Amino acid sequence: MPFHGDTATRRKAQLATAHVIAARLGLDSDTYRDLLERLTGKRSMAKMDFRERRAVLDELRRLSGDTARHMRGTVPPPGAPTGVREELAAMIAKLEAIAAELGYSWAYIDGMAKRMFHVDRAQWCTAEQLHKLVAALSFHQRRKRRQA
């Protein structure tokens, strides 16, 4: 039995919204379909029911920072207190500084985020995940310094 809110109009709107957000995030087709499969086990939103499509939209909105309702611990929306924004910006800057010292690119940090948290870009990580990335890179940095 379909969910009461699963009308053809709503379905089309959800599909369109998902594609717009995915394009804004710069997700290629494979990455987008991998995200869908990770969330629902399906590689196409057209084959999903209302609840699955809503889960995909919630995740895309979380990744893009579209609305405060969907943020729950991720990079804060523009109206968020500046202290939170500054803390996250500081962690990103620290990641960048450590990577530069080690001679690593942002692609390396993004790869770490993907391996550790299944998030395509470090900038999309939650505050807790950013702390873990900084800790992991700091540990690696100390080990490299001892070896030198």
C-alpha cells in the first residue's frame, strides 16, 4: 500500500529536487548512484518508494547544508552562531595545514573522509568527523616527524 503522500506530483518534485541538489554538490552519476545504493540498496530514485526518496533527500540536504532542519551536526547553515562556524573553519584550516606540511593534497584528505566515514568530501563531514580526521592526520604527522 503506497504512503498517503506518494502522489505522482510529489514523486516528480522529489526526483527533480534530488537531481538539483546532486548537481549543486557536483556529484557525478556514479557517485550519485553509489549514494543512492548506500542509503536504500537501489541505484535509481525512480524505483524507490516515498520513504526511501525522502531519506535520500534528507541526506542530500544534509550534505549540501540546504536547511537547518536537516543539518543535525553538520556544517551549520548561514544563520548559525559564528562560534560554530569558526570552529569548523578552524578544523578545516588545521587539516589543510597538516596536509600541506606532509605534502598531501585535498584529494588525500577527501580519501580519508571517504574511507573513514563514507563521505565524499572532508568539507561535508560533521564536527565530530572533522575532529577525528584532524586527530588521524596529527597522529600521522607526529609519526612522520619521528621518522625524519
